[in-house]
Amino acid sequence: MNIEKIEAAATRLKGIARRTPLLSSPHLDAIAGRRVFVKPECLQHTGSFKFRGAYAAVSALPPEVRARGILAYSSGNHAQGIARAAQLFGVPAVIIMPQDAPAAKIEGTKALGGEVVLYTRGGESREAIGARLAETRGLTLIRPYDEPEVIAGQGTCGLEIAEQAAERDIDRAEVLVCCGGGGLTAGIALALEARAPGLRVRPAEPEAFDDTARSLASGTRQSNTQEAGGLCDAILTPTPGEITFPINARLCGPGLSVSDAEVLQAMALALRHLKIVAEPGGAVALAAALFRSEALEADTVIATVSGGNVDAAVLARALAG
């Protein structure tokens, strides 16, 4: 993985992906005790950053391979990104999703033309199901994070952060990234290494699913004791990726973790003060920016809001708190 691959992905995504803004609010600055900027990838196509990596990977395939169809597994955001990318190219997409995925994500994937295959998280292997489908139907698997072209696509978000920071004369900041398997984290870290080396990436995770933070601290890939049951469904992965972890171990600062209550509070603050809708997994970085000030060093923090595909009941719970 290198900056050239990310720049190539940016070329293919030009005019396709949205260039999301950097947002700010004096109220959020006051809570955090420093300048806070928010990169709202919830405004990206399909409601999350995942569209970047999905389109980058689908567009990189040879046309004859792409035409046979795309396979993906996802709790929802990668699913919708792949479904939309495949739809844009007019090719089939089969998505393996957990039965406990938010209904909004399952229905959103179907609405974009994706064929959804449900499985039981923790009881069945999505990888095994995917391998069978790929073999029997000739589909090409695009993994949600451990895929070079996917990482490159996510890295285009980092290119934008570097440009937007320069526009504001920000040459030193901590960039907090919502982290599951580490694809967005790795892509942004690689882009910033090349384009804005004064900006350091910090992965952010839910407290009960902080495998990346523990892996960075130990130097080896650690696993979570559970794969389901958390509020932040979008970033519940069992262990950091084989490709993503070495990148993040080399480039990232220590990981941060936040509670579900803090995530819900960050969702409410994002809606009230930035007028954006964040899903729980997409709000962990903002929660860390607001409520982990003692662990942050820079006077400026840039936090990703990585997705906004949230069921109405969960959003209502956040606002009621």
C-alpha cells in the first residue's frame, strides 16, 4: 500500500464520491477544551465512507471479472457501498449480512439492488458462506477492510482531510478515526503520512470492542471476546485486519475507547450542533474527541463521523438521553 494507489483511487472516484466538508461548532470546542473539526462521512453516498472503498475496488476490477458479479460481507455500510457501486456498473452484487444488522441497513442494501444473504453472527462463518457462494456463482469477493483497493479508496478521505487542514493553516492535529477492521484508519494514516505528516491518526472504538487499541499497545493482533451485542454494530470486528494492522501499528498513536453512553451523547450533540445524523459506530471518534480530552495532546482534533445509517429507535434513544 502506498500513496500512489490512493491517488489512483482518487482519480477513479473524482466526480463520483462526494467531497465531504469539515464542520465545527463553538459548543463542541467548549466541551472538548480544544478546537474540534468533524469530517462528516455520514453525508457520503449510501450514508458512510464505505462507498469510497467499495467503488474504488469495483472500478479496479477487469471488466470481464466485474461483469460476473461482486460478493461482500458486511453489517451494513460496506454492503450498501458495494451494492451502489455494483449498481453504477450494472453488475450483480450478493451481500452476506448478519441477522442482527439494523433493519435500515438491510433494507437499504436491498433498495440498491443488492441480493442479501443473512447469517447468524457468532454462530456461522460469513467467510465460509462467502467462499461457497464465490465458488458456485463465479463472484469476486471484496472484503470490507483487508483489501488493498478498499484501503486505497478509504484513503481518499485522508487526502481531503490533508487539503482541508491546509486550507485552515492546521499543520498539527490528532485525527480521530472510527475503527473496526482498520481500513479507514489505515487509508487515512497513509494519506496523511504523505500529505500532512503533522497530523497523527488515533483509532477510536467502543470500550467492549477495543481490539485495535489493545493490539497497538501489545504490538500483536488481539481479539475481542465477543462479536455481537454491542451498540456500535458498524465497527464490531473480531480482530484487526492482517493488512491494516501493520499499517496502523506503524503510523497511529494509541487507541481510544468510549462507552455506549458517551456514544449516544455524541450522536445527540452532532445532530443538535452540526445538524448531521451519526450512527453509533460512526460517532465513536467524536465521542473520543469530546470526552477523552486527557488522552489528547494536540490543540486541534479532527474527528470522523464515519456513517449515519441508524435505526429511528436508536436515534430517538440518543436524543432522549
